[in-house]
Amino acid sequence: MVSQTGGRHCSSETDTCFAPGPVSPTVINSSEATLGRHLARRLVHVGVTDVFSVPGDFNLTLLDHLIAELELNLIGCCNELKAGYAADGYAWSRGVGACVVTFTVGGLSVLNGIAGAYSESLPLICIVGGPNSNDFGTNRILHHTIGLPDFSQELRCFETVTCHQAIISCNLAVIPHPTFSLEPVPLSLSPTLSNKMGLEAAVEATAESLNKAVKPGFSRAVSTAFCAEIVESADAYLFAGPTFNDHSSVGYSPLLKKVKAINVQPDRVVIANGRAFGCVLMKDFLGALAKRVKHNNTADENYHMIFVTEGHPLKASPREPLRVNILFQNIQNLLSSETAVIAETGDSWFNCQKLKLARGCG
């Protein structure tokens, strides 16, 4: 079973998010024209060079084919959940990640990592081994399952946390098939170019809204008290990639009006009056918008008028219980261009907002 999470969905009829490259007429050796080799090449095509895996007797033959692909590096993991989270982190860094686990006992274990990637719209491909086709309908119980002859339970679980699922009914990844006799058409998981007309229209509508504003704001939902006051009093907002849930909005507490907001997503822009422009990449949009908006530092000036510098935390005395502000003072001292900060839900999320990241710190 192949399950893919995340992905991008475009609304333009003239663009596709799965953009094929030039067709290659290369004929593949019959001994290599197998499902395993095909999957390996497809992973390479979408930008995967490292695959995180946990070997099991439902995926061992496939793993041999992945190892044989010179452009793939197979990374063994201690367990499936770690493989899923490793692929998730890889997708954040590289744009797409992949993991390979075994049937049911592995597939159910990796689900939390897959669901996390899905919630963040991260392209993550999870390949799960499966029983032979002649095992279906026999009413027999297989190992690695929950003790029932129904082999569809795992697929039903993946359906709720993935954008697409596919069952491959070949018994062995090593069996040659004419379908794989030609080098497959290269593809991409996301568009490399924005819809030109959509981009121009989105920039025009956004620039018009921001340029007529007296004190526009660029913000996250949660920030310092001084910044929050400035943002909530702004007459136009530009949000880059937000998800307004109860957590990021602190119980939906910010006093923000949707009619003033411009919401920029990775491949979509929604203007305050409800107009939406699909297949517009964020990087293209922000670059083009920067050339169109007029300089307006009113909000920044207002911020500095009310800002009060924070005091420095006291140093901890010997044998004194560790306080949170002292802890984060030490964390601050550890940060460099070679570190990355992951702020988990709770106290760390709020306190990490006060950290000053070095240039290059992720």
C-alpha cells in the first residue's frame, strides 16, 4: 500500500500541481522493469534522496530494490514512529519525505507521524508492505495483524489522515512487468511556477488594499503585548501561512477582523473581500508584492512609542530551584547558525517566542 500525505491542490484550470517533465524514451532492462525499481525511481523523481525504513518480512524484497537505486540512501530506524517523524522532518527541510514500514504492526505504529505531516500539509509518502494477493479471501489470520482475517483495517486508518491512498496488488516487488519497461515520465509534487494571470491579479488586489491602509500590519496571531496592540489596531493585515485554530489564536482571542485580512498560503491567496487566487506560490507572490506596496512605517513607529524594554532575568543562586526564565536564558546561549528550534505546545511554545535566533538558525 502506498499512502501519500500533504500535497498541494490547485484551483486553476490551466495549471497542475503534478507537472510532468520531458518524456524519456529510455528502455529499461527487462530484469530491472519491476515494481520495486519503478517505486525507487519515482521517489527520486519527486526529490527524495533518503528513505527512512524499518525492515519487516512484508517489505524486505522492496527494500532490496530501494537499496539498489544509486540515487537513494536507505536509513534504518529503531521503530516505525521514529521513521515517520524522521520523514516528517525531512519533508520540512527538503519539501517531500518518504518512509517504508511493514504491514499493520508497522503501518499502525507510523500513523501518528503520518497524521502530523497531514495536519501541516507536508508531502510525505508512506509505503507499507502488504500480504500476497492469494491471502485475500482465504479467511486466514496472518502474523503482523490484529488477529482478524480482514486486511483492510490499516487502509481505513490511513484514509483519514492522508490525501491519497493506493493498493498495489502485485505479490512481489521483484516481478518484471511490461508497464515498467520504459523510464517513467518525471513528475513534481508541487508546481515550480505560479499561474501568471492569477499572480498578477492577486498582487494587484493586495497592493490596492495595503496601499490605501493608514497603518497596515504584518503579524502572527500571538506576540508580545506591545506588538499585539499595534496589530489589533491596524486597518489591514497580511498573514503568511497561518492556521487559525484555538491554539495559535490563544482561544480565538485576537481582535482581528477578517474583512481586513489578506491570507497568503503556500499556493493560494485569499483577499479580504473573499476573492481567492489559486496556483499562486507564496514566494512569487511576496516577491512581486514587495515591488508594488508603498513604504508605510506608521505601525512600526507606533510600536516603538509604547514599547518597554524587558528586564534581564536574575542569575540563579547555587542550589536554587531552576526557574523557567533561567532555563530559557541558557537555551538562548546555546543557539547558533547550526541549530534549529522546535517549540512544542505549552510553556515552551510561549517562551520560545522570546528567543532571539541567530542568522541561519532554523
